[in-house]
Amino acid sequence: MSSIARSLLKSVRHGRAVCLRSRSSAGRGEQHLRQLVLGIETSCDDTGAAVVDGAGNVLGEALHCQKEVHLQAVSQPVSNVQTSGDLYSQTWRLASSQLEGRRTGGIIPVVAQQLHRENIEQVVQDALSASGVSVAELAAVATTVKPGLALSLEVGLRYSLDLVNRYRKPFIPIHHMEAHALTVRLTHHVEFPFLVLLLSGGHCLLAVAQGVSDFLLLGQSIDIAPGDMLDKVARRLSLRKHPECHGMAGGKAIEHLAQSGNRHQHTFRLPMQQYRNCDFSFSGLQNLVNKAITEKEKEEGIEEGEILSCVQDIAAAVQHVVAVHIFQRTYRAMLFCMKNSILSAKNAALVVSGGVASNHYIRKGLQALADASDFAFLCPPPRLCTDNGVMIAWNGIERLRAGLGVLHSTDSIRYEPRAPLGVDISKRVEEDSIKMPKLKKKIRWLAS
């Protein structure tokens, strides 16, 4: 096995990077002791678990992050990775055919699956230990079953079903995007209905949350998600080689460099301007950015993989156009909801969650848009915006209270890699054909 493969597997075997948190359980009422839910999350590349009670107290949580392993893997030529006859050779042989085709991709599914298998038992035990709760005390186990990477979902579901069958506990299957949307109700007092914008590396959608399991889908990305696009641009710019960005995820590196860049040095056409709907598109924008990067490399006489002198300006321009595209679609969703009385003018709220919601530039613009439109603006704390076990456990609590989807027989449960959220009314949005005022009048700093 090569040094590259050994270093990757060393981080797999020994670099658990488990994040543990617990909160004192003092003062929990007896009624809440009967509502303890274990949440398990394995929809993508993070293995998460948490125990939450009916009062919304996070009693214990644990998280194993795989991001660094995948970042290292996609940055190495497949030919450099040699495998031996041990357990990991099977994983690398399966992964190798995907790696060459994922040079600008992110997560390698078979590697993610292997890491979930190795870490899920310990992560769950760490969460239970931090909470001081035994499996016997749980009211139910809640687990992400849709949507996500099939190989990752399969690990979490199999482990959870073994657990609930062994201890004879109810099982609550969780929709990953529903969990993101409802996390804000753990951290803020917000009543239904509210407008929710979910932004991440795998998803981008606008929906109205009318109830725990009652959503109206207004629009979604027709191709890739914004986090995925930002990560790919960061890889095309080779930002892992930039001295200020070592160890940063792609989107975070873009945000960091954009702070010192001039967005006016590069102009990228906004996507979907001819469509009066709430859908998003980022793949065409990514192609435009890649073309601009190639042209700048020729101008500066450097090879792909070297750092451009104008990298900060490109980062600023890319972040800006992604942000404005998100603002425009969100603004139309707000106008649609008010026009059709889906939300009340007295207590309209915009909830933003998902990993990209932690981008300060995007969050600042959405805050300004909400303030100017008389919407309350709510975000979970950044650590709960990314994938975690807490949001799954809390969704379990919400469903347990509402008596929705609590299963005592798991014979028919299957994971679903693709699964829509709620009732799709995006055609109705498009039929309304709402023409928006200029955003610069709403968000003043866009004009600067």
C-alpha cells in the first residue's frame, strides 16, 4: 500500500475527530423523561448521533467528520493509490473507478460507506454516554432514511433497525430536509407556517413549512446545489494550495478569500433571469466561472493547478453572483407567499438552514432582505446548520408529539436516495409570473 493510501487510512482508523457535547439534565420534568429520542444521521459523509428530550434539551451528541479524508482522496491521482489484500483494498478498488470521474467532485460513496460502518457504533455509544441515557430509557430511535447517498443511508438504517429490534423500540424514519427545516424550532420559538430556505452542498430549495410533516415546495435547484458549486470552483482554483486556505473546505475558502477581493473585477451572468419562478441553477454558472479561470490562466501564463494572482477577485465575484441568485429566488418566494396569503403579514418568517447558510455574506444579504420585507429572519446556530444527529433527534421529538410516522413494525422500511419534500407547487409559482422590483432597492449594499 502506498504512503498516500496509508496516510488516508491512518486518518480513517485513528483520527476519529469525534465532537462530543452534553447538556445538564437537571430540571427535566418527568413527562419529558418519557420523551427521549436517539437521532442517527448518515445521509452523506458525517456520522452523527444525539439524544434530545421532549423539552428540546440536547442531552448528548457525537459527530464523526469524514471531510478531510475525501478532500485528500480526490486530490490524489488514482494511480498513486496502491491497495493490498486487506479489508481496505476492496474499498479502494471500488472507489478507483469513481475517482477519475470525480476530479471536481466531493464525496466518494464507497469510502463514505466504509467510514460510516467503522464509526457508527462508537458515535452512537458516545452520544448515549454523554447523555447519561440508556437505550432502554429511549422513547424511540429516529434515523435519516431519505434523501442522500444510498450507500451511506444503508449503513444508518441497518444499524438502527438492529437497535430497535433488539430493544423493541419504536422507529421514526426521518426526511433529511424536513429535519433541516425544523431544527430552528429547537433553538427559536417559531410557529407554523414559515418560509424555509435550505442551502447546502447537496440541496437547495424553498418551501413553506405548514406543519411537522406538511410542506409546500416552491422551488429547488434543477441541477447542482450551491455548496457543491462553490466546492468545485475552489478545487478548480486549487485553493487547498493557497497559504491562507490550508485545511479549509471549498466554500469556506471562497468566503475567506472573497473578503479581500474586488467582485467588480469579474462579472458573471445571473442564472435563470428569463424564468419567473423560484427554481435555482448553478451548473451553467460554474461553467462560466471555469471558462473565466481558464482565460485568466492563459493571460498569466500559468498551468492549471497553480494559484492565479487574481484569485481573491474571482472568489468575491463568484460568491456575489451565487448570493444574488439566491436572494432573487427567495424574494420571489416571499412575494408569492404574501400575494396568496400563504403567510400572514403579522408574523411572516424566513428560516434559513443548511451548510451554506453559515456563509456570512449570504446570510447578511438574506437578513437585509427579510428586514426590508417585514419578515422575521431566523437561523439555527452554524453547528446545527450542517448535518448532525441533533436535528434528526429533534425531528423525531416533533413527530413523536404529533403522532406522525412512529413505527412499531419496520418490515417495510427502505431507504430512498431521492425523495421530494412535501407537495410541489412550483408550477403555480411560475404561473403567477411575479415580476420583482430591483433588489438593490431592498439590499442597499448590493449597489456598492
